[in-house]
Amino acid sequence: MTFTGTNKMDVREVIIIGSGPAGLTAAIYAGRAGLKPLVFTGYMYGGQLMFTTLVENFPGFPDGVDGPRLMENMKTQAAKFGAELKHVDATAVDFKKRPFEVAAGKEKFAAKSVIIATGATARRLGVPGESKLFGRGVSSCATCDGALYKGKTVAVVGGGDSAMEEALFLTRFASRVVIIHRRGELRASKIMRESAAANPKIKFAWFSTVAEVLSDGTRVTGVRLKDVRTSEMRDVPIDGLFLAIGHVPLTKFFKGQVDMDEEGYIIAHDGATRTSVEGVFVCGDVRDTRYRQAITAAANGCQAAIDCEKYLREMS
Ligand SMILES: Cc1cc2nc3c(=O)[nH]c(=O)nc-3n(C[C@H](O)[C@H](O)[C@H](O)COP(=O)(O)OP(=O)(O)OC[C@H]3O[C@@H](n4cnc5c(N)ncnc54)[C@H](O)[C@@H]3O)c2cc1C
């Protein structure tokens, strides 16, 4: 077993876990502050934007920017300011020790501070066609992709408030929005239910689940729906499918180390980046159940690095 960072010489100022907009922005700021951050990028380097094509709402790119290119640029910028990137997943942490320990498989690393930026993933349906078309007609973010469906037909899967919000937002662009729900009534709050029901562009596919996402090989052309009461199948032509069945924060290996809410989101105790452990900070979608945007994640990454730098300064 290799131990790195177990003697004083090797103790890092800061380890950043995650390489989406939050982690890499934290790395840019920490790097510029001279902290030489060590970044565990994870196997899913670049985060959620690696699954999309055009990002049209990130400031500074009036013609939009390719998601993977934006992340590659952030990575280059972080490395330019001295961030060291390890393309592996962190697999365990020990925040009870000082310095903190972060393990990646059998290797262990030590740091005076840690920034958690592991993000969250949209819950998937797990049906044929979904993975192949994710980011190419299957989306988990109406704010991000809604504008691509002007005058088209889209479907939203889910029955909660988020699903209603996504559906109502999509009616600004799409000519028709079908809400697919496995029950005969919605879980959403009364006000959201009523708004959706009153919108002439919204139709409901009750007692239905998605059995398959249909495509012509490159883009979504429809969904195959299963009636949960009769098991009958029917195909509904659509141009885009939005998943609104929740998100899962990637926090399993932080359990017992840092305070989380009941869904596993890490709690930022000051509403910004401070966690229940002094010296451990959190940023981006892994603590955000509300905004979930690249720019809010990046902004929060900046805050985490500034808070972390201040903590290290006060500690020394
Ligand atoms: C298809 C799609 C399209 C989108 N389009 C837009 C858009 O147009 N505009 C917009 O603003 N937002 C968009 N979003 C939302 C945006 O991508 C997210 O809000 C943003 O990426 C969140 O950034 P983050 O850094 O918090 O997390 P993420 O981007 O999720 O990054 C998390 C990082 O943590 C890493 N990680 C996880 N576990 C570990 C571990 N154990 N060890 C090391 N690393 C780990 C992952 O590898 C990943 O690099 C889109 C999302 C999706 C899925």
C-alpha cells in the first residue's frame, strides 16, 4: 500500500474532490491563491456538462459553447494555476483525523482542508434507449434544454412539484407537453397541480410508465408507454423527453463524516460552503437542491475556495 501525505512534508493545503464546474472553479481560485490544490477528478471527469452538446446560458459565450469544451477549458485553466489533477475517484475520507485523509483505492493522501464538489446525477428510468440518447433528446433540465424545443412536442416523466415546474417552463417553448405519470393523480402540491391542469399545452398520460425511448438512430422520435393497469403498450411521438424523477447526490462515501440531509445532500451550514467539519467545504450540485446550473455551481466553487483560503490563513 502506498501512503502519500502521511508525513508533514506531504500534507496538502487542499484536496478538491470532483471536476465539474464547481470543483474546477474551486481549483482555479485555490490555484491562483497559491494553494497548489490536488484535484480528484473522478472517472466522470468534467461532470454533467460532458453529457451535453451546446450550453447556451453560460455567460461569456453569446453563440453557446460545447459542454465538453467548456470543461476542457476549465481544466486547462486550473492546471495553468498549479492544480494537480488525478483522474481517479476518491473512495474514502477520514475527516476525524487532522490532517484529513482522502483515499483513492489503496493510495491515501493528507490535506489540511478538503473541498467536496462531487455533484449529483439525475435519477434515470433505466429503460432501453435512455442512456444512448441522454443529452441528445433525453434531458434532466428544462432550464438548460427547453429552448431547443420551440414549437415541438416534449414529454416530462414525474408527478411531483419539480415535474410540474419543468412542464410549465417547457410550455414557453414547446407546442405540446405530455406529463407521463404512473399513477392516476399527482404527488405535486395543489397549486402546481392546478397550474399544470389549467395550461392548455399540457396533456397527461396517466397510469403510464416509459418502457422505451424511441429514436431514428440519432434523435428522439417517441416513447413507448406501458399502461400499468393493463400492460398495454402504445407509442407516443415526441421530440424530447425530460426526466423529473429526482436527483441523487454522490455522497455515499461521506456518510458518517459530514452532516447530510435525509436525501444525502451535504448541508452547507452557513448557507454557502461551510460543512459540519471545520476545514471541509462543499460546493455545487452536491449541496444544491434548487438551482442546479453550471454557473451557480461555478460560483459556489469560487466561494468554497475563498472560504478555504481564509480558513487556511487563519489556521497558520
Ligand atoms: C445533459 C445535461 C445538460 C445540462 N445543460 C446545462 C446547461 O445548458 N446549462 C447549465 O447551466 N447547466 C446545465 N446542466 C446542469 C449542470 O451540468 C450542473 O448544474 C453542473 O454540472 C453542476 O456542477 P457540479 O460541479 O456541482 O457537479 P457535476 O458537474 O455533477 O460534477 C461532479 C464531479 O464530481 C466527480 N465525482 C463524483 N464522485 C467522485 C468521487 N468519488 N471522486 C472524485 N470525483 C468524483 C464527477 O466525476 C464529476 O466530475 C446540465 C446537466 C445535464 C445532465
